[in-house]
Amino acid sequence: MPGAFFMEAARDKQRQDYRNFERFGQRPQFFMAALGQVLSPLAGLSGRFEPALLDAAAQQQAQDEAQMEADYLALKPIEQAVLWRMLEQEARYRPYDAAALRFYREKTGHPVSVAQAQKAQKALEALRQRTPALVSKSARGGYALQDAAMHRWHQSRVTTGQWPPQAQGD
């Protein structure tokens, strides 16, 4: 059946397009900008545009990861600990439970107390107030990372044994 062949080819193309979109951190603004650059007659491309799009995605990802590292290193120790916990726990993140307070104590070297919970709350607010915000708060009071690409960055660093980021010279 020739129709089945074309349907499967179309599905493969959709899957490839989505994988390319994921490489841009699922952020349409970067994906569309790269598409515009790659497809521009001024780009001077010869051949297929997919390799150029993949190269643009790799460049964007490298820029994003460098910015995420710089942002992380610029945070106060308690803010780093809160963000670290969010990255590790993802949807299971609870900012003030006993395990979270222990985690903050381990990462900052400060004792767990009610004051530590207040510091965690202030750190969450500071992460929300940054420009651009690193954390968002839902109407139900839950917290989540503003940029889902941070999970990919974190997992990549954990896998390669480069977590947590260290300032140069540390």
C-alpha cells in the first residue's frame, strides 16, 4: 500500500521535527528564530537545512547551559540548595518538609530550624523575583522551574559527574 508508506514517512518527519524542537528546550521562540536563520536566502546554505538546524540547536543549548551555570553560581548558597532540591525532586518537590530541610542543611552547612524554613521561603521568593525568573509558583502554592530545560542541563551534569557546578578556581 503506497498510502501507508507515505503516512509512516509523515509520522517519521513529525517525530524528527519534535526532536528538533526539544533540542531548543521546547521553546518556540528559539526554534522559530533558528528556522528563520537557516531558511533565509542570506544563509547561503547548500544542501539540506536539517544539519544547519541541528547545529543551531547545539549552539543554543550550549548558550543556555552556560547561562544556567552562570545563574546558578550567582545564587546565594541557600538559593542554590533550594534550586538543587527542585532539580532533583521535580514534581515531588516539597520546600519545607523534613527531608528538604536536611538537604538545605547539608548543602549550606547551617542547622535545620524554623529559621532555615524561612530562609528557604525567602530563597524561593528570590528565585521567583529574578529576571528572568528561575522558579514559578502555581495558584495551588506549588513551585516549579520556569525553564524545563534546566532539568536536561542538571541531568546531563549529574550523568557526567559535573554536578554541582563549581566556580572557576574552586
